[in-house]
Amino acid sequence: MSRAKKATALFAALALLAGIPTASAELAQRQGVRIKVSAAIAPTRLPRKGTVPVAVSVGGQISTTDRSLPQLKAMKIQINSNGVIDLKGIPRCRIGHIDPSTTEEALALCGDSLIGEGSFSADVLLPEQSPFPSHGKLLAFNGTIGRRPAIFAHVYGTQPLATSYVFAFRLRHRRQGPFGTTLEASFPRATGDWGYITGIDLKLNKRFIRAGCPAPRSFEKVAFPLVRTTFAFAGGLQIPTTLTRTCEPRG
């Protein structure tokens, strides 16, 4: 398919989506496991041609319809192809510097590599007790895994005891399709022994992401698939979601 035909097909899809209201979150449920995924882009007014810096935030909350504790094993985040993560020139953090470490220690050692931040929550199982809710700060650092780009998500919590760990999101880019950037992580086996992830929120700094709103001049606002996520749990359960957002083309 030629570039012109691809653009025509894209704008036709955007036109169909333009009438869909933009929700703040998407709720999906399978086998009693619920995922509430939220995503946002700021600013939403973007150039028709070229790109400008934008901040992208993605969050997922996990709950159940019963008292079961689903074990999150992997997570995939795919970002719209009109947004590009550019980490060239950003220092790379070494995972050994921040694992283990407190939030303050991680910032002291890899502050120049910081590209985003957020929060993390989990239910911690203690012997003969009900699940204990734990919350922590999440810091995102630029890094590599075997020479391939990655984002290290450093988590530190103090309850029920001080604990830190690092989730490595592998970063991949593709030039075709609606989603151009993929972040994918497998979670440490340790979290399945005592901790059950219930929420992750991550906001990537606008210094490192650029995006545009390439729509014809007749469009004042268009809807587009901003983020597609997939949560994979123990036992093979997978829950995918796609969040649609709107942008206002300028210029």
C-alpha cells in the first residue's frame, strides 16, 4: 500500500472515531479479574506537521470480583506511532547502581538518567494475616539490557518493611502499524512469593517524547488510539485494552 493510501485509510479511521467521547479510563474484565487502565497526553493541541514535546501518562489498577489474588507476570505498553520516545544523549543508568536502593539513593546515583516517575501498589501476604496494602514511589531511568534500550522502573516502599526492586521495560520501535513504541516487562518471581501487584502508574517526561496530530485541514479534532496495554497473569490469563484519546491539530 502506498504512503498516500495508508494516510487516507488512517484519516478515514480517525473520522469514524471522531464521534466517540474521550473517556478518562477503560475497564476490562476476564475471569473475575478487572483492569482499569487510564492514559493521557499533554498538551492535546499538536501541530499538523512535525512534532512537539509531550508528556504521556499510563496507569493500570488491578482488582477482582472475589477475594482472589491474581499474580501479574508481564505487562506490555504500546504507544501510538505518532509519538516518538527519543533518549539520545541521555545518560544510562546501571541497574546495579539502583538495585537495591532507596528512592533518594537511586536519584543520587542516576538522577541524570531520570525520564519519568509514578507510583506502585501491591498486596503483601504475611503469615496468618490478611493481605497488607503496600505503596511505593516509582522512578523511571534510561538504561540498556544487552545493548538494547530499556527503561528501569525503580520501586521503593517502606511498609510492611523497607523493600526496593527494579522492573526492566524493554523498549522497541517499529515503523508500521498504529503503534510505534512498545515497552514490555516481565515481573520478578519474588513478587509472586509475597507480593501481588495491584497498581502501576507511570508518567514519562515531555523532554523525551515528541508527537504531532497529522490530520487534514478540514478536521478540528480527531480521535486516535493513544495506548494499547496487555496485562498477563499466572495461569495464562491475558487482558488487553486500547484507549482512545483526541488531539486538536494546529497550523
